[in-house]
Amino acid sequence: MPVTKDAVLAAIRGITLPDGGDVVSRDFVRALAAEGGTVRFVLEGGSAEVAKMLESVRPALESAVRGLPGVEQVSILTTTHAPGGMGAPKIGGHPKPQAGPEPVAGVHRIIAVGSGKGGVGKSTVASNLAVALARAGKKVGLLDADIYGPSQPRMMGVNRRPSSPDGKTILPLRAHGVTMMSIGLMLKEDEAVIWRGPMLMGALQQMLGQVAWAHDGPLDVLIVDLPPGTGDVQLTLCQKTRLDGAIVVSTPQDVALLDARKALNMFDRLGTPVLGLIENMSTYICPNCGHEAHLFGHGGVGAEAEKLGLPYLGELPLDLSVRLAGDAGTPVAAGEGAAAAAYAALARKLIGQGAI
């Protein structure tokens, strides 16, 4: 018989905390899931000291859950908060009600970068576009809304946790001329986010509304790196925020275009204008002989844009330097060369068409 959430809660209530009570009665348990023989939940403390205490009882909690009939695997994570000030607010609570789409204080325009599927280089495009726009003289913010797989801290070379002066407002970080924020900055690098839809929606709402995006002056544009697909984060952003447009990234092959069409359909149904399509990994130039190859096909995204009557923002190369720069924490757009020039041209095109 499968284990139930009630059985898990009853088991961990029996573990007493060092300063009294238990994790259930003191409301430290978040995102509890019991599926088949796997049990997962998060222990969320209000300070570093509390988180340390929760970590000390984690082995006992795991043992209690493993003792339940039908349990095969247990995963318990402990969240901590940023040092400094009063500690950053908790991220991932349930969303707060609001009447309709709202602006983000101190941000002139908000542009989402999305894709129908993962692996097409959407996050790479988002970080490099943000840097290219900053180099073009714009005040740029970058929000990593890919909550399950936040990669912007690594790509932007940032590993410091944000601080909070009052326990409510989160001060974003700066890198390569860009103001940035990511859920990845609030967690350990290898710590998984095990949340259901409402917590995802609440986290996005907090990162838009509680982050002081204009801390270093008003932003011309906030680039939002969306997760792949058409789920809760996309729906929340489009319905709760005054979004000025979206850019859809795809590779040229038919399989990627199938999912890109779904992303385009989602933005259309949610009333978000599509500013254009980008063909990523379009061309590969051999560094040894100079031969040009199209590993994923070529021209498919441009043809799709023409078919749908949407702007085609251009193609970006498949280049080893892009991957090496992202892994090293300095986006290729921050330097020189063919790949950097391609992102600079993309930035100029968006500025020229009045999108930014």
C-alpha cells in the first residue's frame, strides 16, 4: 500500500527539535510529496541558526520516514537564507492575490525569452542578449525564472547571495553591466527545487515584486529567462505582469520547431506580443579548415517566422567559444569575435525596431 502524506507527517511529528516542538507543529515542512515509494519534502527555517538546527535532526527524520511501510527512497532538503542584514525573505510561498497585470517598479519594459523545449540555448541567448544590450548603452536587468534549472548564476559568474536591508526587499546583484536575480542565488548550487505550481508562482511573484530592480537606477528593460515549455511560470508571468513582449528561441530542426510553435501559440492566447524568433545553433564553422556546416539544419526558423508573419531577429552560430564563456561565467557577448558580434547585431536590431 502506497505511503500517504498523513502517515509521513505523523511519523516526523515524533521527532522532537532541540529547542522544543517538532517540524510539523512549528510549520517548517514545505512541498511534501509522497509518490509511490518516494517521499520528498523541504525543511524551511527562518534564519541560518534555525536551518542549522533543522539540519541536525534531518537524519532522524529520514530514519522515521524510511521506517514506514512502502517507503523506498527519502529526500529531505534544508533551505537557508542569505547572510547580511535581516536575511532575505523566504522564496516560494503561495502567490498573493492581485487584481490584474502589474508593472515592475523602476522597469520600463519587460521582455521574456522563451522556448518550446529545453536544450535550444534559450538561457545562453538570454544572458548574452542582456550583456549585449548593456554594452549598447541600455540599463538592463536579467531575471532567471527557470526555477527548476537556474543556470544564470553560473553563466554570469555570480555566486554571492543577495542581501536584504529589511527582511522584505531583496537587493539584486550586478555582473557584466547587468542587474540580475535568480532563485539559484538563494540555494546551494546542487540543491534541487522540489515545488508544486503555487510555490513556483509565488517565487516568481516575489522575484518580480520584492527585488529592488531599480536599486542602481531605473532599468530600460528586464530580460526574463523563462523555463522551457508552457507551464505555470509562463502563465503567471503573462497574466500577472505587464509584459511588453516575448522572444522565442529555437534550433532549425523540425523537432524543435514543433515545440516552438506551441510556445508561440501560448503567447498568442495569453495576449503577449511576439517580438521575433531567433534561430540558434544555426551555423558551425570548423576552426581548423573554415568549412561551414549546418548540424541542425538551416533556415527553418526564418521560414517559420515568414509563414506566421512574425519578425525574424536572425541567426546565432554554434560556436565552442559560447559554451566555454558561459561555463567560465563571462558571456561571450562581453568580449570580441564573431559570436559577440552576432549578439551585438541582435541587440541593435531590437533597439532599432523600438522593442527596447
